[in-house]
Amino acid sequence: MKAILKYMFVGLLSCGMLTACTEASLETAPTDSMSGTGLLGNASAALVPLNGIYRSMYSAWSPTGNTHQCFGISAYNLMADVMGEDLIMNDAGSGWFWYDCIYNVKPRYTATNWRSYDLWNAYYTWVSNANYIISAEETMTGEKAEVNYVIGQAYAIRAYSYFMLAQSFARTYKGHETEPCCPIYTEPTVAGTQGQPRATVQAVYDQITSDINKAVELLEGTSRKHISHISYAVALGIKARIALVMEDWATAKAAAHAAIDASGCTVLPVASFAGVNDADAKNVMWGAEIIADQSSMYAGFFTHMDADCGKYGASALKQINKQLYAKMNATDARTAWWDPANKENKNGGYQQEKFKFADIQTWLGDYIWMRVEEMYLTAAEAECRLGGAEEANAIKDLMAVMSQRDPQYKCTKTGTAMGALTSDETGSLLEEIITQRRIELWGEFGRIYDIRRLKQGFRRTTAMGWPTDALLANRPTNDPECYMWVLTIPQSEFDGNINMDGATDQNPVNDYK
């Protein structure tokens, strides 16, 4: 709880540095004359703290000086990608994300400049600030649609934050419902607020589903003011993500299709969104528009991905698993996202070209957090899981993406068999959908989240392109039930929360209890 209380006010003050958004950008301006009560008094003013939350989702704002690998959602997605088998780091480079890659962050839970602390602090700061906005639900004035727009986003932010906390600090939902997860706070926290104990995984997901359903209800019929805001369509997309983890296939299908319809987005050819750096692209549902005075320079996603900029991406190349690359036909346009002939590949994987600065000189490039292609693949997986006549719909949704990727692609597969390891091949339709998802969302989603919910193990090999220092040969990556990818809770939480005991409530520091 200490982390929440300490940074709640910092977070809210940073929120106050943002005015109501324009269509072009989330502009900054001083708001010292406005009190917190004033900001939440009406829907128009409440856009200020709301924009502040979103600003921190793509800013290098870590309070511990670890900003170069702590820049919001895109940093945490990259963390989760390098923890899997498909996004290869060919070297430690400057060290950023390397310790995530080799699973060497859990013992560092006592520090305030490592992953556990930053991630816990970030999501709980967003929860705390969302709670303040939600608390004004009954008193906020303004047009009903405007109030719904603000409050609906706050519920969505809280749902998203708890969802990511659950995915980071507990084992996956299905089969682990009664295990401890994270504390739940639904009211504004103040200096005297008592810390809560860890709630069960089920209780946290009950809160998540309640919040996202409320967000969907409130946001329906509202008009989004900026691409960084969670719209009705994005809330449905988050609902679809949650349903996949909960193995609620019917809900995942319905939410994904509703998100597609509400978004107005279309699947684009690869050439139409080269660099994956433009939030205005017609396939982008949610993202962060980075403008010149909001660039975090070295502490940013493209600095770590784009080798041409000569920064971290050059000293620690990000490459695709060669065996995954080989699953694409030569006619698949996505092959352009990686360069097998790059002289820097050496004995590693294939260098990525998917994520590039839009303008290296000004450090600009937008962050993409949700594309419509993900929704089609989500619907396809859910339909495949439902089986029977739904398999035809699964192939239809899969083809909605693949028809824009490979003119020669066809799929006649069937069934839901999956291998014990991600490299074990069954030839099923479900496996094919997941494979195309791995390729399509490479570097965007966080591979380890899918590995966990699918309950598969994985292996890294030199044949894939992995350096020997990152093979994890003596670690139980083949065991989906281990605690290897469950983060430890920061010591600061135990120090400030009387209802959590580090001796009994801490996650295993090792791979097993």
C-alpha cells in the first residue's frame, strides 16, 4: 500500500499538467489554479486528470531513475515479449530488458529500481487515479454523454490495470482461481487508508469483469476525443482479451466482433503501416500519439527496437525466432518486417524492421497498443475453441487478416490440439491461428501472456537464433505451472501494508514454491 499512497499525489499532480485534449494531441498546460475537487466537478474539467493518466501510460516517468526501460504500456509489453521464445535479444547491450529476458529480476524485489517495483507502482498509480475519477460519478456535472465518457474510461483503466497486475503477479486465471493475486482498491486512497490483503485470483477477475462491463455500458454511444483514450471499441477489445484469459470463448468472440464493428478500422496491407509507428493508421484502435515535446528520447520503445538509430536497439538487436519466420510463405508480405540478410544477424535470429522511428532526428514514433487485426485473430481463436460449425467462422476471421498478408495463403485445418511445448506441432486449426497471431503481433502484445494462458511450455535454442547466454537451459520453461514468470511483489508494499506479510504473502523468488 505504501507505493499507492506515496505516488497517488504525484500521479494526480502529473495529471494536472494536461489540459483537455484536442484532436491533434494531448497538449500540456499549467493547471495550478485548479484544485482536485474542481477538476472532478464537471466532465470537461475531468478530462485534465484523465489525460494525465494516459500521458503516464507512454511516458518515462518511473520515480526511481530506471526510466530507460520503464516507459509505460509499451515497456511492459516489450518486457513480456522478451520473456518468451519469439522475440530474441541477441545481446545484453546496455542491460535494459536483458534481465527480464534471462529471468533475473525476481530476486531484486527489495530494490526500487527494478521491474517488480516499477510495474506494481505504475498500475496501482493508474488504479488510484481512476478511483478518484470514479468517486465523482454521482456528483460530476455536464452532459450525460460527456460524464459517461470520462467515468467509462476510468472504469476501463481500472479494469485494464488490475488485469495486467493479475497477469504479472499471479499464475494464469484458469485452474488457479483460489490462489492469491493482488490487493483490490475501489475507493480513493488517502494517507490514512489501510492497506488491503491479497485478494484471490477469482476475486480480482470478478472486479476486472465488473469494471470492464461498466466501461462498455458507459462508453457506448460516446465519441472518442483522442486516439490515446479508451473508446467503446477499445473497451470491447480489452473485454475480449480478458475473456481469452478466462477461457470464456463465447464472450471473447462476441466482444471481439463488437470491437471490430465499433472501431471502424480495417485490416491494412503491410505496406500501408510500415514501421508500425502511426496511430492514425486505419487499423489502429488504440495507441499513443507522440509529439515532439512529449518524446522521452532514450527512454522510449523505438530506441530499443530500431537498430538504425544507433541507440539501444543497435547494441541489443531485437530479432525474430528463425523457426517462426520459416512458417511464413515467401509470398507473405510480413516477411518484410524482418531482414534475414542483415549483416548484423551473425548467428542469431533475423533483425527486425517492423518497428522504426517515424523521425529519428526528433525521436518520434507513435506507440500502438491495439490493432483491429488482433480482434480478428481473437475471434478466430474463440470460434475454433467453440468448435462445430464455428470452425468455418474461425477460418473466415483468420482469412480476414491473412488475405491481406499472403495472396497464396489457404487454411483447411481443423481441431484444437496444441503441443506441450510451443515448438511441438500438431497441425490443428487452433495451432495455426496461434501461429499467425505470434507472427502478426510480434513485438506488440507480450508473448509470455499468451504462453501462460495457453498453458504451454517453451524452449529456446540456438537453432532459433538465441544466444547461449539466454537459453535458460537449466530453468523449467517447459513447465507452464511453475512460478518462473510470476513476478515478486516489491518489498515496499510489505513495508507499508499491515495486511501483507512478506514471509507468507510473497510470491516464490525461485521457479517453484
